[in-house]
Amino acid sequence: MSDRTATPRRPSDSEPARRSFAGKLQDTLAGAAEEHRANAAPAKKGRRSGSGPSRQPRRARLRLTRVDPWSVMKTSFLLSVAFGVVTFVAIFMVWSVLGAAGVWDSINSAVASIVEGDSGNSTFDVTDYVGMSRVLGFTLLVAVLDVVLLTAIATLTAFLYNLAAALLGGIEVTLAEDER
């Protein structure tokens, strides 16, 4: 006989806590093993063509019952700031290209020929109304407002989802492994 079965061990003070932890761990692992067997059991619908036995991908049905509003707020803030920066840079690039292409000079000369006629003395300048500084200032204002509004709306949506999920149970999602 081995030493394990021949001589009984004396439990120490910490061993009952270990046994309860070990028992809990064993119960958890047994439950996980049963769930794994249930998910891995192939359906009896039919076999795929090919060599060897076919195995269906494992599936897990999960329910999204709560979304953390704080993480939604942080994520939406970061994404809306990125959207604001992209918008600002895009408007800057468009206005720079329009200026380099001579669009503003063409507009000024067209308005001058319509308003003044052949005299050529026009004081109209389109860049006074839609100049780079005005447009970029307006774009910056809109970008800041978008950051605040999108962050607030996303956070409010997370709170509303949590309320609806508490009442209705949330969104059920089925996840499956890739077939290989």
C-alpha cells in the first residue's frame, strides 16, 4: 500500500478552508464540463461530405443585460474627439485646396463682373464671408458641440438600455466557434 492510503493525514487549521474551496472548484469544473459536453455534442441533422467525422462548431447563448455607462461615456468621448479632429482636418484640407485652385479669385471676379459691370472697381471679397479663419472657427465650435452632445447621448442611451434590459431581459446573443 502507498503512504497515502495507509496513514491518515491530520487536517491542519487551514485545510477545511482548502477543502471547501476545492469542493467549490470541483463543482464549478464539473458544471463547466457538463456545459462543454452539451455544447460539443453534434447535432443529428446530417453529416458533411468529406473524410472523417463531422463536428459542429460549439455555440454559446449569452444575454447582454447591462452596459456600464462609465465605459460607454469614456469610449464615446474618445471616438467623438477623434471624429472632431478628423472633421477639422478635412475642412482645413478642403479650404486649402479651394484656395490653391483659385476658386475664391474666380468667385470674386464673377461677382465683380455681375455687380459692377465693366468698371472693374469691386470691393466684394468672398473670403470676408467664407474665409479660412471663419470656416475653421465655425468647424471648431461644431466639433466641440458634437463631442459634448455625442458623449451625453451615448451615456444616456446606456442608462436607457440598462433600464430596458432590467425590464425585458436584455439582448440574447449566440456565439459560435469558427469551423476549421
